[in-house]
Amino acid sequence: MDVRAYIDANASGFFDALKEWLAIPSISGDPERRDDVRRSAEWLAEHLRDTGFPTVEIWETGGLPTVFAEWPAEDAGAPTVVVYGHHDVQPVEPLAEWETAPFSPVEKGEQLIGRGASDDKGQVLFHTLGLRANLAASGRTAPPVTVKMLIEGEEESGSPHFADLLKAKKDRLACDAIVISDTTMWSADVPSMCTGMRGLSEVEVSLYGPSIDLHSGSFGGAVPNPLHAMTALLAGLHDEGERVTLDGFYDGIVELTEEERALFAKLPFDEQEWLATAGGSGAAYGEEGFTTLERIWARPTAEINGMWGGHTGPGGKTIVPREAHAKLSFRLVGGQDPRQVHEAFRAYVAEHTPPGVRAEVRVPGPGVRPCFSPIDSPGVLAAKRAMEKAFATEVLFTREGGSGPEADLADILEAPLVFVAVGLDDDRIHAPNEKVEMPLLLKGAEAAAYLWDEFATNL
């Protein structure tokens, strides 16, 4: 039986199992659902044992559990691959907007609707079907590479214990590549692979002037105004070409290659349709010299998320306000580090705060580092061939503007990332009525089945 025949023959059982798993409300951000997250881990552990993994363990983290499984290759010298995903899910509110019960998965045509269907239970589970298809087609009793599954239970809560777990279990997780199945493709008929995710750095800045609000008739124009200083400070973050002006901000970043830019340009992107999804924005905007897709996937940004101070209530109040505040976020690309951005911003604020105004910069957390996989790396090329065999068409490349724990995986395990995923942007992940396209999950399983042989000969 070949790979496709095996997957078709076992599709019904695969979806029955997925529905069982989706019915477990493993919301990591809800303290009342901690037992459900554990139950989700236990369900997955049992499923992996049934799949054939000889080693399956639930790893405690100080928070919610991670599932680990390992299936050694017949050849002791074969490469080792870690497959990363997560079994926790987002909250379901607003519940009234769901057309079906979020944890009672329902088939609607070729869609399976339920929380976690796409993000990320469906994309985790297709690996088990794909692995069994690989073995059935080859007649082997063990995969051609050593496969390790690492399925986290706190990704939707910011992975607070994940880096420590990776460090503690580094020897058990030693590998030659890391497969990430927690992203999306361009569309159902334009399959693609993600090759990078932007990082995130957040800051809050406060400017303080007089100890009290002052009468603008008596003091306006004669003492520093913190709101004036704040607007100048924020306006100066970009130059005329919309490049960020922090010293060293672009030092060492991974620039787009001409091949990547050409592959991005092949994607059927309609800017006007995209603008309609961007809240009806009237025009595209950003760093000069780059397309919209390049800006949101492969260029760093500085965004003002909020600014407040002075009088904001009804009616007039003619004052020089005593303080002003702003929240900012920076999206980062390969080669940037949130800590360096924090320090560069502190230096920028110190340099541009006028006399008579005191500045405070607060950093709410360490930030998330970006990750990046070169499109000509052996792992990416192997995965591209596997996906093209499954989809029978050219696979293009994308990146993603969001952030996750992928940089920790790559850095701590010292292995390259390879993104193999079949979710879609319209799967409504994190929103009511999350769904997954069932044929795409089967294509994901098929790609995974081919992937192990590609890795065996090319890693």
C-alpha cells in the first residue's frame, strides 16, 4: 500500500481521534482548566503509544505538562528530527459568536470546526498518520530517521517554562533538525512554507515635567511640556524613508535575498483585498524600497501602541500636563535581539529628552527573539520536496509576522528550523468558529510521510 492509499484508508479513524482530542478544553490561560490541559497531555501520550512510539513521557514543567515521545530509527547513524507543536488552546470568548459548541467538534462540508482544530491539535496529529503511512508504504518497523515529538502545554500562555525545559532536557532532545507545525500556508491551492517568524520587543516610556498640572496661560511656553516632548520623541523614531532611527537597529539583520524577493513576488497578493482585511485601511505604508509582504514578513518595525497624558475628559482644560506616557512595540527579524533593542531605545530616550523633563523606560519582559531558516538549507529543501510531492505543485515561501518559542528551540537545541504546516490564515485561529480544512490535514500527513525519507538522505 502506498502512502496516499494508506492515508485515504485511515482518514476516518484519524478524524475520529482528532475529534476526541478537540473535545478536551485544554485552555492553558484558564486556571480552572489546568486539569483539562493535563487530560489533553494524557490523551496525546496514549495516542502516541498506540501509533507505535516505544518511548512516551509526560514532562512536568513547573506549569502545565509537555508530552515527549521518541521512535528510534533502525539505522543508529540516521539523522534525528524533533517535531514541535502544542496541545493547549486559546480561550473561546466571546462564546456567543460561536455557531457550534467550541469543544464539540463538528464537520461542515470539508471543514472541521472546533477550538484547536488548526492551532495546533490538527497539525500535531497529522504527523502520527504520516508516520504510520511511511512505515506501511516501506514495510519498515521503524522510521528512516529518529523521530522525537515535543508537544508543549503552555504555548498559548507565552511558553513561560519552555526555555528552562529545553535546557534541562537538552541531551534527550539532541537532534539534527526541528520541524515546526504551527504556522500557515498561503492558501489551499498555493502551498507554501514559512521560513521565519518575527520577534517582539515591548517598552513603556513615561516623561515627567512639573509636579502638578500648570495653568497654560501662566506657564505655557515657559516650561517644558511632557506631551510636547513625547510627541517629538515618538515622531523621531522614523526618518523620511520610514526607517527606524535607533542606533544600531539594523546592524546584523538577515537581509532578504533576491531569490526570496522573487519568490514572494510570485504569490498571488492583491494589495487592495489585503487593505480591506486591514480594517479598511486607505493605503499601504512603511519602509521605502520594500513591498507590503516584505514589510510584514521580513523587515523590523517600531509601532506606537498607545499614548496618553493630560486632560482627556469632556470640555476644555487649558494646562501644561505634568506627565505623558506611551507604549511601543518593535517587531524584529533574524539577526536582532530584544535586549539590544531595549538598550538602544533607552539610549535614544536619554538623548532626546529635553532639560527639565525626567524620563523613565520600563521593559515588561525579555521579549521574543526572531527565527529564520535559509531557503537553501538542506532541511528546508528536503521539506520543500516532500510538500511538492504531496501537493503535486510548486511550493513557495512565506514568513510570518507573529512570534513564538521557535527561537528558543533553535538556539538551545542548536539545530535548524524547518516549517511544515497546512493551516490557513482564514482558519480563524484565536477567534470564534476556528476550523481546519480536512483535505489539507491529509495533505499534511502525506507530506510528513515523505519528509522522513527526504531527511534520511539529505540532512
